[in-house]
Amino acid sequence: MLILNLSSLFFSITIFLLIPVLPIYLYRDLGASEQEVGLIIPLTFLTSAFLRIPSSLRIRRRISQVLVLGLALNALAIMGYGISWDLLSFALFRILHGLALAINYTLLLTVAGMIAEFGGTERAITSYTAALALGFWVGPLVGIILRGMAELRYVMFATALLGAVATALAIPLLKSCRPREEDIAGKGVLSIKDVLKPPNILLALVYLSFSLASGAIFAYGPLKAKLEFGLTDQLILLFFLAYYFTAFIVRLFLLKSKRLLESFGLNKLIMFGLLASALGILITGLSQSLSLFGLGLFLAGLAHGLIFPLTASAVALTTPIQLRILGNSFHLTSFDIGSLTGSTMASMLVGFMPISYSLAALSISPLLGLLALRKLSNSEALKPQ
């Protein structure tokens, strides 16, 4: 589990180091307009949404080998950002990055469940998501340091090297995962219908509603900070470091405090996360001061720390092991679609109103997730384990 967590950590660092700076890199270094930023950034999620489920239907053997390949593609795509000379070339590497994320997030989550001890699936998944969340804030912290030393283009190259480290760390998993891969492979032909059960669909809708808001924040939070508050690149990274550090602390607390889950249950904790997400993007959008902007990001980060590990654990508990890759893929695709749609909707709204109001308007999306959550209130998936 330590090897998986270390590889996941370096992979996560590469992703979350870039999230706050890619919109600025596009806008300032490559000359994109505000609307073009909102259309190009989500190309990764668009690609991932289209490819995640088809690829999971094919990846039933050699899981660890495909994971290593996916991590290598992640490093290659980030290198491509650094060598991009215009918006088209950047967009092509953004699409390649989507393929890498479609593979990596699904298989890392699947491998976490594969190598878990009997009865320890929830703990293993929470441990894995905590490693990802550590990268949430270490990534922006590393970005602050790198940005102080070099221009953004060279920051891309340094980040690609961190992606190569993640790839190298995953190589030992080739041996440790082999005994369980036959269980995952199973027999017969799989279909997406195998995982289209009410609990999985409703959990995906909950995750989708959250990701609509988070996708808008990722695309336009940095631009709001730059254009309305005049923050430097490093200060923008610092604010998003606080966002991700909050998510990390929440996931670490979930890992260490079993009593919390037993006392409240998945249902109430997910509900709290959705409410925090709605309030967070509302305050972030309407904020007229840096203190309120920071408060909004704090609440959004709190939601980010809760929603994924809780919904992913529920999916793992309700999905047989031979369907785990497909179940995880279906669930993660809801995040891709939500992030893509949230960013695109915000981009469309920016054509008619300021960034602030565009972000605030999307606070409705996590509240809609409460409707799906209500349907799940009596499900076994959401009862304390």
C-alpha cells in the first residue's frame, strides 16, 4: 500500500500543481481569451469522459502494466504543455492528458481495492484518497517554489519530471498486483449495464453535482483572483494550496477517525459536503475581499475532501470485485462530465456576466445533488459500516 500511495502522491502533485496555473498560462503566455480558457481547460475532462468507460471494458488483465503506461502518458502530456507554441498544440496535449487521467484515476482506485486486506476496503480507499489529498496541497506548495525560480513554461518541464517519478514508483506494483488480477479479469463479456444499478447511478449523480461546482472553480477561480484582486501567480497558488490542504486534512481525519463515520453515517457526511460545496462556490464568486475569497475556497476544499472518498467507498461496497474497474470508471466519469459541464457553463455565463456572478450561479448544482442523496437515504451503501 505504501508504494501505491507514494506513486499516487507524486501523480497528484503533478495534477494539482498545474490546476491553479494552467488558466493563467493559457491566458497570459499563450494569449487565450477568458472564454477560450473555459473551453480549453476542460478538454481533458471531455476526453476522459469519452474514454474512461470504453477503456475500462477492455482493461481486465495486465492492470498494473496499463497503470504504468498511463502514468508515463501523464508525464508526457505535461511535458507537452511546456513545448506548446499556440492554443491548438496546447489543446492537443490537453486531450492526451485526458487519456492519461481516464486510465490513472480508475486504475489507482481499483488497485487500492485490490491490495486491501479482507474487510479493509474502506480503509484502503480512504488511505489512497488521503495520499491523493496530500498531493492537493504539496502540489501548489511546490508550484510556489518553482514559480519563484522560473517562468511558467519551465515549471511545466519540472512538473513532468515529477510525473516520471510517479511512473518509476509504480513499477514495483507489477509484481504485487499480479495475484489479484485474475479475480478482476473474471469471465465473460462485461457491459456497462452490469453496473447501472440504482445505488451506483445515484452516487454518480451526487458526485456529478459536486463536480459541476468544482470544475467552475478550477477554471475561473484563478482568473478571478488575477483579474479582480490582482494577485501574483504565487499568491494564487497559495490560496489554492489552502483549498487543497483543507481537503487533505478532512481526508486524513476520515482515515484516522472511524467513530466519525460510525456516528453520522455516509448519508449525513455527504449531505454536509454538498452544502459546503454550494456555500463555498457562492462565497468565492461573490467575494469582494480576499478574506471572503479564502473562506469560499476553504468551504469548497472541505467538500472536496469529503465527497470523493465517501462516494467511492460506497461504490466499492456495492460493486463485486470483478466489476470494480467498470464501477469505478462509471463513478469517475461522472466527475469528468461534471467538471467539463461546470467549466463550460461558467464559460458561457462569462459571455453575459462577470466571472463573480457566473461562479455564484453554479452554487445551485451541489444543492441538486441533495435530491439524489435523498433517494439513497435508505440504501445499504450509505449505512455506517
